[in-house]
Amino acid sequence: MLMITDKSCLYCIIWEKQIGTVYPKTEIAKKYPLLRIEKNYVNDFKKYNFKKTSLTPTFIFIRNNQEIGRIQGYTNPEMFWWQVDEIIDD
């Protein structure tokens, strides 16, 4: 999972506190490891085929270098995990 982030983004900071330390310990993280990308450096990751975004945080799920889903913004843990399940449910 790519996380487009910005160190001045309040919602990114909240996500980091509520989910950021938990996510790497989940089964989901084994299949979709977290890679944080500062929004100013998105162009450095062209190998992943995804549409640009200026909204932070944006979470982009990649499979075989193709985007399979994204979450734009962050509200709370319950909504985040529900959206993740919707994207990765095969």
C-alpha cells in the first residue's frame, strides 16, 4: 500500500497515531506493505501505475504494479478498515 502523505497534513498525523503503528503488524500488511511517499516525491514512483493525487492522505493499493483501489482522506479507524476490506476482498 502506498500512502501519499504530507508532514503538515493533520489527517496524516492522526492516521499515523491511530493506524500507523498497528498496520505493519496486520496480516494485510504482509500482502500490502506500507510505503510512505511525500506528496512532493510522487513522480519518483512511476513504476507503480497509479493516477496522481494532491489529496493527503491517499492510500493506494497496488497489485502487480497496478492500482486496484484507493482511499482518499482519513476520518477514523473503523471507516479506514472497512474501506481496506472493500478494496482487498478478493
